[in-house]
Amino acid sequence: MTRTSPLETLARQLEASDDYRVLRRLQPRRVVTPPDGTPTRRAIFLDLETTGLDPARDEIIEIAMVPFTFSHDGRIFEIGEAYAALREPGVPISAEITALTGITAEMVAGRTVDLEAVRRMAAGAVLVIAHNAAFDRPFAERLDPVFSTKPWACSMAQVPWAEEGFEGTKLGYLAARQGFFFDGHRAADDCLAAIELLARPLPVSGMPALARLLESARRPIWRIWAEAAPFALKDKLKARRYRWNGEANGRPRAWFIDVPEERRDEELAFLRTEVYGRDSLDPATVRITAYDRFSGRV
């Protein structure tokens, strides 16, 4: 019989009171759900530390990839060995980045990423997940083309955290709300914390967070462009959650919105009647799936 430690006994006593909440240090698990014959597939959780926010100019200084197996209904089974590596960039590491990540120029000097190891791990994965995939995916695709061949999902954007009663989406906050803490801002630690977060049931639905993420990741969305929309209607578009693309990135300099497939016809009707006043107008649309979502290609 396993003995309860004195500290755990104290923690349980505190938890029994409504006046205290207890956070436990994350103890990474190799097995989350014991094998029960359910077919599983393999995913990778990926996290990067970089010299900045611009994938065209900044560079990766640390990469971590943690494989895990999961079932169609979102249960996580086994967590595999991580691949983690530091990388010396061709641009300086600022004091701000060192303060955030703990990574210094001396730590990365002469270090490189084993791209063959990265490709081997990515090869068998049916899904790559990151916590803020819109940030990580462009950097990862620049590192190696294998990442452009995989479907991606985002544990920050594709789990309905607000619907489940959470007030933020930062990894440390979500972990604390789910009762644990971890040493953040090193890539492998962030991966293991995020996998634990995805494995735990959500407070409202009771579903594993991964199940909610998979629901969203499997659904295509449509990007609809409101090109040449009258300037006087910009507030109306903003109120409907259109965003402005003003960059010279090969896409229209125009307002756009991303909507689920079931809302596509409704949104096109809105543009034709409320913005352009012409039923015959055919706004530009792009269907986006997990294979190109969060990439710089759409």
C-alpha cells in the first residue's frame, strides 16, 4: 500500500477547505490512460523558443518535440521520449529573450538541431500541436519542410477555454486553474505541461481538453475577403470581427474574416446585402484545413 507523504496530507487538508487552493508541481507521466485495446494514433506536441516574433528575421534557439498517443475521442494514452535541442542563431539573443527563456548566447554556442531526428519523429505523427500554433508553425516550417506536410492544431486557440470557464489562455494560467504548476519557458517543460493540460477533463463539459481541440481541428473554416469594401463601413466590419490585412504578403489588402463551414453562406449574404448591395457579387473565399491553418500560406 502506498503511503501518503506528510506534505500531501497537509495539501489534502487545505483542499478540504473552501479558503485554500493547492497547486502541485507537475509530475510528468509516461502512461496517462492504460492500454485498453482502443486504436490509437501518434501526435507531437511542439514548442519553440526564438530570438523574437518575426519568422522572416528571427530564429529558433530551442526546439522540443514530445510524442504521445491518443484515441479518436481525445483520450491520451502514452507519452514518449522528448527530442529537445538548443540551436545557435545567426542573430543576437537579446537580454529580454534571455530573461524570458533563461537561454544565453553561451548556452547555444556551437549547438545545432539534428534535422534527421526531427524528421524521424515528425514522420509518424498524424498531428502537430502547439500552444500558439500561429507563432510556432511558420518558424517550424522555415526550419524544415516536413512541418508543412502535417496538419496542425493549437491548444491555445482551438480549445474553447472561455466556454469552459477559464478567463485566459496562457499556458501557466491554464495549468494553475487545473491544479498544477511547472517550470515554464523552456521548450520541453512547456510541451509536457501542455500535454498534461490536454489530458485533464474540462470543468464544464467534463471532456478531455484534447477532445475539444480535435473537434475544432477537424472542422475546415472559410476565409472570406471583403475586398474594396467601402471605407465608411469599416466599423460595421470590425463589429462583426473582420480583421484588416494591410501587409504586402501576397494576400489582398482588405478586411477578412474566418468562419466555420456552416456560416459561410450566411457571411457571404451579409457582404452582398449589407456591404456591397449587390446579390451578384462573389467575394473571394479560401477553404482552410488543418494542413494549412496557422501557416503563412493563407
